[in-house]
Amino acid sequence: MPSTLNFSALPAASVGRDGLARNPPYGRSVSFVVLPAVDVAEGSAVRLVQGRAGSETSYGDPLAAALEWQRSGAQWIHLVDLDAAFGRGHNRELIARIVAALDIRVELSGGVRDDESLDSALATGAARVNVGTAALDDPDWVRDAINRVGDRLAVALDVRGSVLAARGWTRDGGELFETLERLNADGCARYVVTDVRRDGTLTGPNFDLLRDVCAATDRPVVASGGVSSLEDVRAIAELAPLGVEGVIVGKALYAGRFTLEEALDVATAA
């Protein structure tokens, strides 16, 4: 992992009337954001290839990884409970410790499918929680959750071609643009868009997918999947006028393709 320089903490979360910690979400009015990923499986930081269970490469302690990204200048961390996403258990206690140890904002994903799991995720202090499978399997619940927590909830659109992937990407869900139209009408505040076939492969982002999603919504989009180089980061940042407000970077950072500091510099300059 990269050397640690120029640590700068953001304000800690405030607390809303419901007792849940609040952090202000980023939007189109602020700088393009690079979110280093920390995916947790069986207590370790891992990276998958195309989201497939069994393709893990372990990178050690996820708390150490998150703190390293914070020291390197990250403003957000993309934190994923892979065991919860695959329905094979969870890492809730570890996830809560990671969020509590950070002074920066966290986007939390994995296994959020009902009120109990949503409230548990928000109670960690995560600034935002992503739902995926639930948006396909239980649209009424997602609509209610959007109304209840607003822009602290984002929907993960995990895509193979034009078909959404569900349950830890193990089965197909609905058609992308039909689902997007429904979620727009339901008031979804933000989308995290991943090309599943490129995730963890270092083969480059799917720019056509990002442009097509941005054309179909006026909500901000966070890009994910395939980033392999600083040029990829720069090219995604240049889509900001279309509505892309950030990019999640995982395998490229862990594999040493570039440092987080370099990615942040490129994103700022784009």
C-alpha cells in the first residue's frame, strides 16, 4: 500500500433527531471524489474478480487498510461486507469498529435488505448506505426506505450488459433502465454503477454504461469497476459534467498500479 502523507480529517458525523449519526452527503457542487474500496470477507480485506465468491485475494487487516487510505488523503471510504452480500454471515461488529475508527465519511454496502439491516448499517455512523438486491426484490421497501432516510441511501446498480445482478451478483435481476426509471420516480438520490464483468479485472471502466445511465437520470452517479490506471481515473472525472461525481477504486490501488495520492491529484486536476 502507498506511503502515508498529508493526513487531513473531515468533521465527525452529527446526530439527527432519530439518533442516527449524520454526515453531509457529497453532491455535484463539490469536487470529484475518489473512494478507495475496503471489501471485508471473513474478517479480512479482500478483492474479488468479477464479484465471484472464491476469487478472493487477501490483503490483510481491513481496519489497517481503511486507516491507510485515510492517512493518504481519502475523503470517503467504500466499505463492503461481502459475507452479508453473499448471505453467508456478516462482519457487523468489525464494520462498526472500522467506521468508528475513521474521521472521514463511509459509504457502506452489503446485505442491506430490510429495516433492521438498514438501521444497523446507519447506526455505525456510515454517511451513506447502498442497497442492491433489495431494490430488485422488494421495491416497496426501497421506496419506503428512500422516503425515510433520504439521501443517506443510494442504490447500487450492478450490471451485466443491460441486466442487473442480484444477491452478491450470483443471479440476474431486472432490466437496468426499467429499474432506473422506477427508482427515479421513487426519489432515489444517488446511484453506484458497477460493470460486474469488469470489476476486479483491471480492464478499464465501461464508459458507455456510465454515459447511458447519466443520460437516463438527473441524480448523481458514482462509477465502479475496471479502473486500472490514472488515465481511467482522469477519464471518469471528465464525465463530471454529465453527473458522475465519484469513482470507487479497489484492485488498482491494492495491486500498486498507482497510489491514492496520485489518483486524488488526477481527479482534482480533471
